[in-house]
Amino acid sequence: MALGEAESDTDAAETLTATVIGGSGFTGGELLRLLDGHPNFEIRQATSRSYENKTIGAVHPNLRGRTLRFSDPAELESVDVLFAATPHGVSMERIDAFSEAADTVVDLSADFRLNTQEQYEEWYDGHSSPEYLEKSVYALPERNREKLPGTGLIAAGGCNATATILGLGPLFDSELLTGTEQVIVDVKVGSSEGGAGGGAASSHPERSGIVRPYAPTGHRHEAEIEQEFGISVSFTVHAVDMIRGASATCHVFPEGPVSKKELWSAYRESYADEPFMRIASGGSGVYRYPEPKAIAGTNYGDVGFELDPANKRIVVFSAIDNMMKGSAGQAVHAANIALGLEETAGLAFQGLHPVGAP
Ligand SMILES: NC(=O)c1ccc[n+]([C@@H]2O[C@H](COP(=O)([O-])OP(=O)(O)OC[C@H]3O[C@@H](n4cnc5c(N)ncnc54)[C@H](OP(=O)(O)O)[C@@H]3O)[C@@H](O)[C@H]2O)c1
């Protein structure tokens, strides 16, 4: 079946076969963990050039005992769903082969998130398969759920963009921000965002103890956020001393007065029925606002907000696990919807508490 013609009403009891391209990486490892525990998926293939013939359990210690062996990504098996967890540029080069191998392709990279070739010229280094851009569905399921059933190409949203969009979405949807021109977003991220390769900036001695502005301006995820909301955002990203997590603090300056009641209504209306969204806003105790530690390892997104009337400001907090709600979890969530599976299948588990640094 060709890309874009996937069946949408898969029998919930049916077993679907899956491939993970880039299975030895961080998000690939998370995909393997999630698919391993998923009631509807059987992992048929996991690829890695560096670890070819090693078992997935040998590379990912949390999967110890799992004996599927990594294989060459050049030789694709025919499966129902192919997840690509590869660096930017790989999927756009191989999308013909990926869509030949699977009816549904879920890409975790940035290769199909933006709508036009012009955006890729502006924010990346262009695009080698622009004909696929109009076929892909940008997947934050909370934003695009209705577009997912039956789609053949899913582009899972970027981690920092996901944290920001989930935080700000209810404000834009409720029109509390009509006429607003200024949104400032500051995101703190953990080291796993850099992938298993990491590089010098992610090595333990360099990373330990830091609060380092690594993308003061011009972060590529700005493009996704602006595409979603249609206004420009001032976006800065800090690398901080944690492994998992993206925490977005958004400063919003509405044109007119906004009450706390209106804020609660906006967030409740958007997220009351969302299985993975939770509101943490004030109250008592230690965890009064969203924190990555509270959702580490899960597909939850926590959002919270406060009013600052003296400065005519709304401040919004949003926390996700970059490798879950910000990539692998989001990818599985979107695939569940696209394939007509139970939406929360394989993802309905809580995190740990108390727990060490995520
Ligand atoms: N890390 C995050 O928090 C995060 C969040 C959201 C989105 N993403 C996106 O998800 C993708 C994967 O990120 P990651 O952090 O998991 O990266 P990673 O840890 O560096 O893993 C990359 C994987 O891709 C494989 N790979 C590299 N080049 C390849 C090629 N040319 N053909 C086939 N396989 C190739 C690697 O294995 P071999 O080299 O052994 O083949 C490895 O398994 C990236 O596009 C990233 O931007 C990451």
C-alpha cells in the first residue's frame, strides 16, 4: 500500500509489525522500550550500523535479555510501521525506501515537520524530498488528532517546540492572546537532547553543574512554533544539568486584561479530556508547578500558569520528557491514533517518585 493510504480502523487486537531505524540511539532506545511493552506491536527490525549483530539488550541495558539483533538500515524488512529515529537529513534522503517498506512511517527528526521547502531553505539546509512535505502530518496529537487517522507519514514534533506549543496552545485557542505580538520563551533542556553521540558539550565534565545558554536566538524549533501559532516567538534555550527533560517558561503579554478564571477555563477546556496532559498550577506542596522530574520516563506533559497583573503578563510553565512526550512517546501516541489503536496503548504508565535527577 502506498504512503498516505494506510488503514485507519485497525482491529485493536491485531498485532502490527514495526521497524525502528536508528534503534541504537537515545530516542530509538525509547521506541524499543515502548514497543516492547505495547500490546499491539511486534518489533521485527531495529537498525544500527555501529552495533550491527549486537542484541538490543546489549546496547540498551534497560532492555537486557531482549535478543533481537541490530541490522543494517540499508536492508529494510516489510512491516506495518516504520519509526525513524535518525539524525536530521537521513529520512528525507530515504523516504522513498521507508514508505516502500511500510504503510505508515513515523519520523522523529525534523525532516517533515515544516510545511514548505522555503521554510527548509530558511531554517535548515533545504530539503531533498519536498514532494512529501504536503503529505506529512505534524504530530502533536493534542493539536492535530483529527488529521492522524489513516495518514501514512507522521512528523513527530520537536522536543522544545512540543513543550512550548503544549504550554501556549490553550491561550491561543481561547483567543485570550488576540492581538498579542510579544511572546518570550525560555527553555531548559537535559543532555539527552544531544543524542547518544553527544559531543564535547555533552560530556560529563563539561555538562555537570551548568546552566548554559546554548541557543540564545535562532533555535530551529522556533520555526515549528511560529508555524503552529502564526506569530513570531522570542525563543532561547539553556542546557542545564539534567539528563531528561525540557522545561519551557513562556512570558506572554496580552493586549487586554485576563483573569485567573479565564486562564483556568482555557486550560481546562483544552486539556480536560487529554489523556497525557495535566495541569499543575499553584496549590500546595513541593511540586506546585510543572517540573521534568515529575514526568521523567512518561508520556505526560504538565502545564501551569500564573498571572502577573502588575506587569500585564501571563507566565506559563510546561514540562515534558524530551525522549518521551518530546519524541518517542509522542511518536507512539500518534501512531496509535493513526492506526485506530487504543490511544493510550503502551503509554499508560506513571513515573517514579521519589527518584534521583532525571
Ligand atoms: N534526543 C532527543 O531528546 C530528541 C527529541 C526529539 C527529537 N529528536 C530527534 O530524533 C532523532 C534521533 O535523535 P537521537 O537523540 O535518538 O539521536 P542518536 O542518539 O544520535 O541516535 C541516532 C541513531 O541514528 C542512527 N543513524 C545515524 N546516521 C544514520 C544513517 N545515515 N542511516 C541510518 N541510521 C543512522 C544511529 O545508529 P548508527 O550510526 O549505528 O546507524 C543511531 O541509532 C534526531 O533527528 C533528533 O533531532 C531527538
